[in-house]
Amino acid sequence: MPGTNLAVIVDKFIADTDLVRQFTNGDKTTIVVGSAGNYPSLAKIADDAQKAHSGFLTSGQASIDTLLVNGQAAIDSVVNNGHAVVNNLLSLVQGIIAKKFDFAATKSLHVIHNMGTFHFDEKILNINGQRVYAPIDIVNANEFVVKFTDFEEGSLCVSFYLNI
């Protein structure tokens, strides 16, 4: 590694001392610090610095890799936990509905309301025997909304509140 530029800096730094002996070998300059030459040469210092730099890069890359892996694991955990929360919420709502109302043998839900008997079978709703498409929106664990859109008089939205 050419050391001329660094040698100039070192020369300026210790120009007033007699602890420097300079040896020139081609285009490379090696400075030995210390009158007895018992201090590391500039080439050794540069080599050590390069090794430290490489070690830092390697450690830094390892840290980045670890961070990426841990970050991905954290993201996956959040996503998985989020799915679990949603699934738990849906299970909770279904459990509340199942406890609050009676399920028929067909596993569909019967709700008694002042408008009649509503029979839920997935997203098909039977109102007193008439099949009506009714999407069900779950608002929270205590409320779900059934939107009726096939009535002659227009759309109608009925909210069911589940009091535990």
C-alpha cells in the first residue's frame, strides 16, 4: 500500500522530533517511529488500520444482517399476531353469537327480531321463508350489522346488539 501521503502527514506531525527515521523503497515510504525502531512502521499501522476497517465492515454487515433478520422476525411476529388477533376476535364474536342465539342443526343462526325471524346461513338470509342476500358486517364483539338490499322499498340496515 503506497504510504507517501500518509507519510507526509506523519512527517508534519512529528517534524520537530528526532524519533523518525525514513526509509525509501521504490514508490513506497516507510517511517519507523522511535530512535531504536521499536515502534510499528507506517506500513504496519496502515495494515492494522485496514484490518480494523475490514473487521468493522464485517462486524457492521453482521450487525445489519442480524438487524434485518430480527426485523423480519419482528415483522412476521406482528403479522402473525395480527392474524391471530383477528382470528381470535372472529372466534370471540362467533362464540358470543353462538351463546346468545340458537344454532340450528344446519349450523346457521336464528335471530328473533321485531321484524320477524331472521335465519342466517352464511351470507344468505331467509326472512320468513324468503331468501334475501344480506352481507353481515361485524362492528365489534358486541354488535354486528345486517344490510338488507333486496327489499322493494329500498335498502334497510338493521343492527343487532349483543348484550352479554
